[in-house]
Amino acid sequence: MIPMVDLQRQYQTLRTEIDAALQEVLTGARFILGPNVQALEEELADYLGVEHAITCASGTDALQLALHAAGVGPGDEIITTPFTFIATAEAIRYLGAEPVFIDIDPRTFNLDPEQIEAAISPRTRAVLPVHLFGQPADLPRIREIAERHKLLVIEDCAQSFGASIDGAQTGSTTAFGAFSFFPSKNLGAFGDGGLVTTSCPSSAEALRRLRNHGSSVRYYHDEIGYNSRLDEMQAAILRCKLPHIDHYNAERRRVAARYSKGLKDLPLETPHEDGIGVHVYHQYTLLTDHREALMSALTEDGIANAIYYPVPLHQQKAFAEPDGEPESLPVTESVAARCLSLPIFPELEDAQVDRIVERIRRTLS
């Protein structure tokens, strides 16, 4: 069986270091906001090139905390993409604001900047692009539009840790970046975890307060906050993995390049790199009109495969319009109907990639 991601193999390569780090945490018995969390935040800020890196309990929380710190509330509108995991829009709704979905670029699957201005209203507070599958969104264009209309840009970097644009890490050049450390992410913990980045001191102070029940001083609460703290054990694990992230991402790019070369000239579309930034391939997602046949053949051969995402957010029941059918977003709907993701992780061997490619070629020939 070839899985979508092999977390066990990555653990085995770092087992001695991780086990020692976890034992140290257990021995020290400081499990909440301890020395590993503080050290990790400093190391993450240094790697990402930001002034402040504030950890939290999940990627979803990271989005909600960033929006809250930005002052987003009931009645506000946030322009975002419908082709993403639900957490992106969920976090907007948590604060009583409304996601405004616009269509995506047909090649990168990211929010189409050229559709932003038509969606801006007097209630618009921010644009929330997602660096989907590790492909950086067109931040230069998005920032230019946002600045002209006095809007914030808040990045969903859940799938893009280590991706960069013009040498700057995603999450480092806008008001906030929100990251996920879910186990399958490029930099993953052994449970949930998240991060918010900012270079604004007052925003960083607000984030630290919000993640800890609205408290800066124990038992003194300045506002209603959240219980959203990364625990020491996850921080210790992430500190072991962080020095390897560039290698992990390079290996993902190796796998992606081998897929794309092997699948060339077939009736499908391999992932597109637009040259705006460095893609880190959280997922390798192709487009095909033969999805069901490919899924059946791959599954029959013990090769995992997945659809990210089968139902766009604007068509989800959770975001149903009370007055009728959702607005049509044709590019998003076309991509959702044809997308298929193949296994990708740093430890995936060339021979395994070749086996997957060969099975696809046989199916489509």
C-alpha cells in the first residue's frame, strides 16, 4: 500500500531525537506555555522572517485569532476563496462576519485577484487568500488591490509552510499569517497545532492575550478570549522537525517533478507553477476528465488517492443562501469536479512514484 502520507517513516528518521525531547518534557512536567513553546516561537519567527510568531491550538484557531485581532466582527465581509478546507470560511463565521466567495485561477486553484474589486463593498474589511496545496497565491497583486481600497490581507498559510514569494516566506508580508501544524502538513505535529504571524507589536500582544482566555496576567482578564494554547509536547516535536523543513520541501518538489515528467502528454493537467513563488507541494493535485477510472485503478493497486475538495464552500449546506441557489463560480466548480490528489511526502521513493505513474499511464492509454 502506498499511502497519501507516511507519518511513521518520518517519525522513524527522527525517533531518537523526538523521544528524548518528549521525555524531557515529561520529566520537567511543564506542559502549558513552557520553555519549548517560547523557544519554538522564537525559532519560527526567525525562520519565517517575522517579528512575532504566536502559537495556538490549531490552524482553525489561528485563522480565528488573526481575524479577531484584526477587529473583524458581525456585519463585516471577508473576500476569500471557495476552493479550500472549510476552516477558512468557518473562522470568518465564528466572528459573525460573512465570507464573500470569488472564483479561482484555473491553473493555480488560488483566489483570482482580478475578481477582487468587483466583490468589494462598504462592509469589506479584508481579503483572505489561501496558498492552496503549497502554491503561493498572487500576493503582490492582492496586496496592491487591498492597499488601494484600505483593506487588510490575512493569509491562510495552512498548506504553505516554507513556501516563499520573492524570497519572503508566506505569512511574512501582510497583516497576519495563519498556519496549521496538523500531522499531515509539511511541518506537522503529532496532534493539532497552529501559529499566527505578525510584525505588529500591538497585534502580537492581543494574540497572546486572546489565546489565553483574554489574560496577560494570571487571573486578570482584559477581554473574552479563547483556550487556544499549543502544548509543550507538540512544541518539542515541532522543534525537532523545524530544522529539516527545507529538506522536506525539497523532497516534495522532487516527487512533484517526477510525477509531472512521467505524466507528460497524457489527457490530464499536472500542477502549474506560475513563477510568482516557490511551490512546496503539500498536495500534488491534477485535473482529469477520467477521475473515476483513475481512482478505481489506483485503489485496486493499493495506491491511495483523494479528492481535495469535492464540494466547494459556496455549495456547502453550511453556507447555503436562505433565498435560493448559490451564485455560480464556474472555474471552482469545474476544478472540484475534475481534481485528484496523488500520494506525496518527502520519503516517497522514486520507484513508488514510477509505479503510480505507470498505473495512470496504463489506465489512460
